Amino acid sequence: MKVKMLVSITGTINGKDWPATGGVIDLTADVAADLISNRYAEPIVDTPPRETAAADPVTETAVAPTGKARRKPAGG
């Protein structure tokens, strides 16, 4: 489980230094749960990237105006 560190922890985990505040680390669920419950870290929620449609000027065009008659000016 990936977590974002909210505090700095001295020492190592799995032979590597803990990441600095704001750093992200992938931990086992139990270790991550302990850090989160102690407010040392917050979970990182992986969200799939949003798909954006490319603008296609050929298929995305404005609706053609309708042929409505204009009003005649009053008094003239």
C-alpha cells in the first residue's frame, strides 16, 4: 500500500532510509495501517488517469443557425 509521509522518521525500513516528509513509500498493509493510525502518513489512492477526447474540428462543429425571420423595426 502506498502512503505519503506526513512526518520524518529516522532510521531505515527494509534496509532503506524512510522517505522525507511528503515522500511516498510502498509498504505492507499492516505497516501502512500503523503509520496512518498514528497520523505519520496518509494513504495514496491510485486513480486511473482520466481520458480526454481530442478536439476534432471536423466532427465537433457548431450547430447551423435556423432560418428564422427577423422582426421588422417598430415604426418604420
